[in-house]
Amino acid sequence: MGSTLLQLFHLSIIPSFLLSLLLSSNYLNVSSQNLPPPENPNFEQEQLILNPFKTTLNQGLTCGQLIVSRGFKYERHFVTTEDGYILQLYRIINQYAQAARGRNLKPILVLHGGFTLALALANREFDVWLGNVRRNVNSLNHTRLDPHRGKNFNLI
């Protein structure tokens, strides 16, 4: 009786393990369906390399892809500061709020680190803009300095 129970145990573990592998690989592929390509082409190769190791659907997605994965649209805008830094901003577009209120959405700027807040505000019919600080991955450009030459590309 003990060996029969052990055989049943082994038979149930193997299919459940294979099923979990099958489900997890489908789960990982779901994240890339219906998502736009990364805004930065350098991220596309990085995402392909990291995709098999992802543990959550959000892992490795760009800001734009995260916005789209939550059912919103977005626009990218570039702002040049007085000293030549080119900062990228994302505008989260809630198409249902725009349809209901037209252009009467109240604008609000959310700085880096407030993604959940930004989505909650977009759901509350705000015109949400996500700002980036200098020298992060979304704002590495300058009108005359090379961002890859650290000495010449000072944040101050």
C-alpha cells in the first residue's frame, strides 16, 4: 500500500510540474501580447534576453509599455531646459475621461517614482504627466554635451 501511494504521488507531481511550466511560459508570453515595442530600441534586445527569467508581468517593461498594459494610451514629449538638458515626459491618456470631459481635465505633474499614483489620478480624470529627472534612462540627452562622457555631463 505504501509503494502504491508513493507511485500515485510521483505520478501527480510530474504532470503538475509540467502543467506549471506550461502555464508559467504562457503567463510570461501574455505580457508581450498587445504591447507596443519599447520606446528606446536598446530596451528591445534587453527584454528579449530577460524574458525567460521574468517573475512578474511588469518586470522589464518600459514606462510606455506599463501604461499600455493598464489600458491607457500615452504620448511622449521632450522638454529642453535652459541649460540644454532634454527631458522626456510621458502623458497618460485616459480615453474614457477625455470622451466624458473633453479637454477639461485638470493637468498634474507626477515625478519619478509615482507610477501607481499617476494611474490612480488618470482614473480620476486628471491629465497626468510623468516627469523624468536628468540623467535617468528616459532623459539622457543634451543639446551639446555627450551623456557618455561623465566629466562633461554634470548634473549641476
